[in-house]
Amino acid sequence: MAPGTRSESQDMVTSPTSADGDAIKVYIRVRPPSEGTTVADRDNGLCLSVLSSNSIRLHSKPEPKIFIFDNVADANTTQESVFSSVAKNIVESCMNGYNGTIFA
């Protein structure tokens, strides 16, 4: 089983977090289904569902897997909210002369 994952019957595995602002953080954004996509299953036919602000469930077989991130933005999250939680502090640090990188 991959690090940071768990099956339904196991405890969540999380990586140690840093109190420093220079630690690598992982944010994900779940986009809404594209127009024309047909949805017929539970969870609206999506391959994953957002469980909380930091975890998702991947509907995989034979059993679902749960993944933990620093932040999860669901399909209803606004672009402004994503910027505030992901990029705002990095941009402010860059404006103060520090290096910052965002991979998308």
C-alpha cells in the first residue's frame, strides 16, 4: 500500500508536518465534472469524494483508499479561496525577497 493511504479498516497514515513555513505542502483541487459527462453511480459517478478539508476517498477496487493532503479544495471552492489558501503567503514572501515556487 502506498504511503499516505489507508484502506477502510486501517488507521490514517500521515506524514510529519513542519511548523516552519518553508516545508513542502501538497494542495489538491477537485474540479467539477465536465459538461456532457454522464453520472450514474453513488457520489455522482465520480472516481473520488472529498471527506474533509484535508482528505479524499478514491473509489478504487477492491476497496476504497483514503489520501491525506495539506488541503483539499472541493468542486465548489472559488478561485479566490484557492489563491488565499495556496498562493497568497508565497506571493507575499516573494514580494519581500524570498524564493517561492508553486507547481500546478
